[in-house]
Amino acid sequence: MTPASVTELGVRLRRGETTPAALAAAARRDLEAVAGLNAVLRFTDSLAERQAERAARMLAQRPEEAGPLCGVPFAYKDVLCVEGVETTAGSRILQGFVPPYTGTALQRLLDAGAVPVAVTNCDEFAMGSSNENSAHGPVGNPWDPGRVPGGSSGGSAAVVAAGAVPFSLGTDTGGSIRQPASLCGVTGFKPTYGRVSRYGLIAFASSLDQIGPLSRSVEDAALVYDAVAGHDPRDSTSSPAPVEPAGPTLRAGIAGMRLGIPREYMAEGLEPGVRAAVEAAFGELERLGASLAEISLPSTEAALSTYYIIAPAECSANLSRMDGVRFGLHVDRPSLTDTYLQTRGQGFGAEVKRRVMLGTHALSSGYYDAYYRKAQKVRTLIAQEFDRAFETVDAIVSPTSPSVAFPRGSRSDPLSMYLCDVLTLPVNLAGLPGISVPCGPSVTPGGAASGDGLPVGLQVIGPRGGDAMVLRVAHAYQAATRWHELSPPLPGTR
Ligand code: GLN
């Protein structure tokens, strides 16, 4: 059975067949039933109770004003601040940190009447592609708990894949919404940079971070996007442009649309089962009336090294505020320097330390021009290449991840982990909107491979501000296929 969508829950609520409190309780039960996945860090019971009451009032008193998310339960990633709820960014260093304010995206969901039920596990400070970098332990993939759910929003993807909540919020700096969505067989949307306010998001790399939804369908992702997108004076990089809502054009179809397939994204390194599923999806898009053509984005090969200069550089600056004095963990030492050293030494995990050191090096005098400034120039080239591509195509389609979910512990070499995001991080470097939708299980042509049967994701990328169009293309695909309705068997957990 397919878990209920946001729209279906809305219908049941309005018919009086259920209540926001009953839905929140059911979501909590379903999350507890899959506790073995370690996807949930904490439940937000008292907030859920208050919100459910508020939603019930909204539905009873002003049903015509209550939006589609009113009364619908959701979970959010442990990097989003909510007043009074512990937020740790998956790190030991923020243990016990309780934000005194609520971030904008969360506040907009609360104002829409949505009911937060749980905080989800993630890689420490959103650095990772497998959720193995969390101080709270790894997350299991609902399709195979011995495999990773992807990262860094792995918990957010797992709870949606497990059918416990209809949607969750994640964040995407280099692929952290789309890649776990792909590996868990759910829909994950990263809006245009600046479209969703970052106020109240614990920063990893501020020029790349974006908040977005993970859900069972594009329809639901669009409902969440429409609720959270929009200008916010409290985020200086928030776009003042009016939001083009996704809802009105979602069902307009893709007949006559021109879609580009970057040659460089279909290169070697793609697992054969991923290639086969994505090529079948291309065929489906063509049947739906789009014309597909190969394009070239030659700077793709430089994107990974560019990202791994810029993201660590920004993270080294952002994380300097984690000093043991103001937030979370405090290792008391007689000297202030020692307090800093011990708190950061004990509070940060290995990957975060690696990034802080890489970033500090790239920004240090004598190396700044060779690394950081050069990376910024290449970033501009990458963005310009996308701009040129969008002169001839409306959207770009590709695989989301070169591989399906891999066994936990199988990528201990950081470089092999970094390669997970080769197809997603160029999108962040250029600030574009991108979505991943399930396009079928991996089936290796001519022979079984160990990842066969696991979900594969199709990525759709649009020009800056083309969020509604990206959702429209992805929805057209989902309206014609059933892959997004597949649910994991959840052996031993359900
Ligand atoms: N996996 C990438 C990284 O480790 C992207 C993470 C993200 O998007 N937050 O940096």
C-alpha cells in the first residue's frame, strides 16, 4: 500500500475522518516501528501537540484559509533551528544546544499548520554522502538496512521512504537532498539558491546551502516548496524576486520541451544498472513529447575539486563560531586557547576536522589565490556553461547519483565518498534548482549485480529561477510512471 500523500491526508482531515493529533500520533508510531534505522534523533512531542491543536483550530474555524499542509505531520533535519527544540547538526559539539528562535522555513511550515513530529539524523554539519559521519551513529536505508541511505539528509530520506511521514525537510549543499532521495527511492527537491531562506539553518557552506523538501511525490514537494519559498529580509542572500508558484503549472506537461543530456554526466563510472534505468526514463520523457538531445558541459570534470575548495573554505569560517563558549559542548580548561582546542578536538568528528583544515589552508595567505580565488573563477565558468546550455534546452536530465545505495563502511576513502556527488554538486555551484525522482530499480543488463533492485534517481536541472518548470518536468514523468509508489519491504523493522 502506498502511504498517503499530503493531498490525501488533507481530504481526510477536511472530511473529519481524522485529526491533526491522530495523524501526528500515527506518524510517531510508524517512526518508532522503524527505530532500528536510527533515522530519528528526537521526537518533538510538545511542539507537535501544540501545533496539532493549532491546526485543528485552523481547520475548524477557517477551513477555506487553511492550506494543503494544515494538520499534516512532517520531520526535519537536525540542522534547522526551532525554538526550544535541541538542534545538534549531527555533532557532539552542539550537544544540548537549544535554539532561542525558529528559522524561516520551519516558521512558514508552522504558520501553514504543518505538524513537526521528529528531528532527523544527518551527517555532522551536513558533511557527507552516507550519513556515516553523524555523531549519533549511522542511518540504515529502508530498502536494505545494511546499506547507507545517502547523505547528508539521510534520516530525512529514510523516514519518508519508510512511509512514516509524507514529507521532511532537508538541506542540499552539494547534493544532500537529491542524493539520499535517489538512494532511498523518494523525491527530493533543491530549489534555486536564494529561493528558500537560510535564516535558522546552521550553516555549512553559505553560498551553496539550500533548504528543500523530501517527499513521496513531486506533487507533495511542490506543495511544500510553495509554502516555504519566498523573500526573507533576515537572509541577505534571499532572492527578492517574486516566487512563481509551482502549483499552477505542475500539470502542464512537457510536450515540445527541449531536454539536454550532458555527455559528461553519462560518462564511465556510472553503474550499469543506473545507466539502464536512467536511459529508460529518457525514453519515457520522449514518449511524453519532449525532445532530448546530447549537450556538453566540459567543466564538469573541474566541479568536484572546485566544490572541495569552496565548501571547506566556507565551512572553516562558519564553524569557527563553535568555540565551546557560546553553544553546546564546553570542555573546561584553565586557558581559553586550551578550552577552544579541547572543545573542538573532542566535539568535531574526523570529516569535519578534515574540512576545517582543508578550508583554512585554502584561505591562508599565500595559498588564497592559488586555491580559493581560482576555485571561484572556475565556479563562474561552470555557471556560465549552464547558462549557455539553457539557451538551447529548457531543462537538463541526468542520473542523480552514479551508484545505488552502497553497503555501510564500503567507502572509507574520503575521495571515493566525495565522488558520490559529481552529478549533483555542479548544480549547487551554479545556484540552480534540481530534483531527483525515482526512476525504477537498478537492473544490471546481462547479469545480476549486488545493488540490483535498489532505487535509482533521475535528476532534472533547470535554469536559475526555473523551480516551477523543474517540478513540472518531474511531475510529468511521475504522472506517467509508478516508480515513486514503490515501498521498501523493511525486513525486520515493520
Ligand atoms: N556530500 C557533499 C559533502 O559532503 C554534499 C553535502 C551536502 O550537500 N550537504 O559536502
